[in-house]
Amino acid sequence: MRRLVFVIALLAVATAGISASFAAVHHAKTLTFAERFAPALDLMAKQ
């Protein structure tokens, strides 16, 4: 019984991690090149 609860909890945590990973990938794809690298481009321009 304890093992079943542990497996269910482990699957729940894994599912949450995978969905968070997909959400981060989706958010990263929506950014343009300028939005993604704006801080780095500003630093390069100042040098």
C-alpha cells in the first residue's frame, strides 16, 4: 500500500515537471530574437 502511494506521488511530481518544462519551451518560442537577447546586445553595444 505504501509503495502504491509512493508511485502515485512520484508520477504526479514527474507529470508536473514535464508540463512545466513544456510550458517553458512554449514561452521561449514566442519570444523574438531581440527580446531574447536584448540584454546581451545592449552590453555588446556599450563595449
